[in-house]
Amino acid sequence: MSRDFAPAFDAAHRAALEHGKPIVYVCPPAAWALAPLLQRLPTTEGTSPSTLALAPDEADVVETAGAFRGAPALHPVHALTGLARTERLLKRSSVSTLVAAPLDALRLVSRSALKLDSLRHVVVIRPESMPATGQRRDLDSLLSDAGTAQRVIVTADDGSISDFLERHARRAPVVVHSRLPERPLGTARYALVDRSARVRAVRVALDILNPQSTLLWDPEPNRDWEELAASTDIRRVGSDDGRPVELAIAAELPSAEVFADLLQAAEHVLALARPGQLPYLQALANPLKPLRLPTDVDRVRARAVATRAALREQLQGGGFAEELLAIEPLLEEYDPALLAAAALAQHADQPETEREVEAWTRLFVSVGRKDGARAADLLGAVIHAAGLRRHEVGRIEVKETFTLVDVRSETASQAIKGLTGETIKGRRVMARPDRG
């Protein structure tokens, strides 16, 4: 499988581009599909900016700016994600192509930072995704005030915006990169992924689906798949050898032609997309089933579940008298939930290596429940009579006739010496290392 889906620009299209006439470009709502158009878009020296690209939302603004950066003649390119910084750049005349949402562009116009009458091109990205109220009004206002600037309309479905085209690109020639099919072409799965996380998403998807062989389609030439390809049977489109493939992955939103070829090449297809591209995918595939990939939030939640399970197990074991004695004064000052959270945080902050090298010795103490002894009594004796500090004393288990006390190994001799002969609940006790 190896195909180049570059659209054909005929004489009418080339003439429109050269003479600044309106033109309509039909393609998937993906940055990679814009490249053939942007490479043919002429520029004008001496104006800043000469090109204004209008996109539906911030995600589209960032992705569209990335596509424009692939056309050196349109540099420098700036994505408007902050009004103050953009205004400073425009006043310094350091922007050739500005990519913005319609409302943000209007704000720049109102501040006199953006001069619409000096534009050479206005590129409108997916006007069908802009609501009829709000954004569409902002878009109409900008295009009406843009004077003689060439209108370039980029859409996934020109049939759905006929009224808009009649107002702003009447009788404009249409370049077709890829049209939506009349009906879905087949079944597929999809995962919603940010463009910056595609390699990681493919790795996780392979772990979940575990295919025997994978065919990967990626129109981004600079993405690094070498590490992934070295660890699994994964082939790139254009380098496959015709062997049967279990799973085909589209690392970017595919066009209808690409999707049809992936369906033919593999038993199953997985497409990675952004949320705004989902309607296009739904037109390509039915049924279209989600593949939910774990996020950072899911990993945090999983750790929280594991922590709660460990705490439940520890609580069921009981024996926390000495710990309760230690925190008793704090219960009057702080909410118990906050105390528990602080204890967990202290445990998490302790270096793993430190917890691993701690050595403890278990002591046998000859006093138990039948003598009326409690864990608090033993803790007090170890601290006061033996002179140990609280963090040097561990678990205290009060049995019927004796008690087991864990102390740091380096303090064991001191604890035995201090406890032996001490009176607890009226009984003189003896302490020694526990023999099990």
C-alpha cells in the first residue's frame, strides 16, 4: 500500500491563486491535508501580516499554525493564544501569517493592532464548525472588512456551507483533496489523542490490543517511530511487503481514500484523532467504537485505589494503639481526614532507599493483656524508661501473657537494658530479643 493523495490544481485553480480570486479547498480537517494548498499560496512582501488564517478554536489555531510553518514562504507564523503578546508582535511587524479564532482577530482589530485592509489572503478553516450564531457573525464581519484580500475557504464539506460560500466565495473554483463518502466505508475504532502524544498513544494502544502485526500510516515525516518499530512488528505505509496485517493504525485523521486502503490492508483499523475531528471519522466509519487509552488522571486514580486497598488491609489487622496515642493531641486541632492525608504524604516523601535499609529488631517483653497492659503503656516505658524516640519504636503487639515490640536495630540493646526491671502495671518485666 503506497499512495499519494495530492489534489490536482488545474488551470482555473492556478489562475485564482495567482490573481487573488476566491478559491475553495475540500479536504479532511487535519493539518497534513493543508500542505498542497499552502505551498501554492503566493505571498506579498512588505505587509505584516499578509495572511490571516481563521480557525474555530484554540486547538485548531495551534494545529493550523503548525501546517503554515511547513510552508517557508509564509513565515514567520504566529498562533494567537495570548492577545497582549500578539499585539506586541504585530506592532513590531514581525508576523507574516497570523492564525487566530474570529473573536480574537476582532479584538485585535478593535485595538488597531490588526489592519484588515492590508491583508493579501484570508484563509478560513472549516467554517462549517463555527456556529451559525456568534462565531459565524464574527467571521462575516472580518471578511466584510478585509477589502480586496483573497478568500481561501478550507472545508471538509462544501455542500453544508453553500450560503456562506455564496456570500464570500461566489462561483469560486473548488479544489478537491478528498470528499466525504456518501455512506460509511467500514468499521473502525478510534482514540482521542492530542497531536503531541501520538507516539505514546500508539505504544499504549498496541499494549491493549496486542496485534500480531501492525501497519502504521503517518503523514508527519518527522515523527520518530524507530524505538517502537524495534520492539514490535510494525510496518510503515510505503514500506510494507504485502504480508497480511492484523491492525492498521492511522496516526493522524485519515482521508476517505486512506481509510479505504487501510480497511483493505488490515483486519482492523484504529484511527487517532482530536475531539473536533470525530464528526469526520463518524462519516467514514460505522460502527465507530472508542478505544479509551489511560491518561495521567487514570494512573493517579489507579495509585489511589491501590493505596486505599493497602490501608483497608492494614486497618483490618488492627493494633494501632501506640499510633493513636501519638496523634491524640492533634485530633483536637485538626480534622482526622487531614491527619490521615498528612501521614500518607509523609510516607510518600520518604525516599524508597531509606525505607528499604531500615532494620528492625523485635523484642519480647514479659507483660501482657492479663496484666492489664496496653500498647500505650509499653510505648511510654520504651520512650521514658529506655530513652528511645518515637520514630525508633515500631509496631507493638500486646498478647495475652507477653508483648512484642519492634525497635530500630541500633537501639535494641538500649531498649532491653531500659525495660528490664521496669515496672509496668505493677509487674516487674523482663525484656529480650524475640525468639519467635
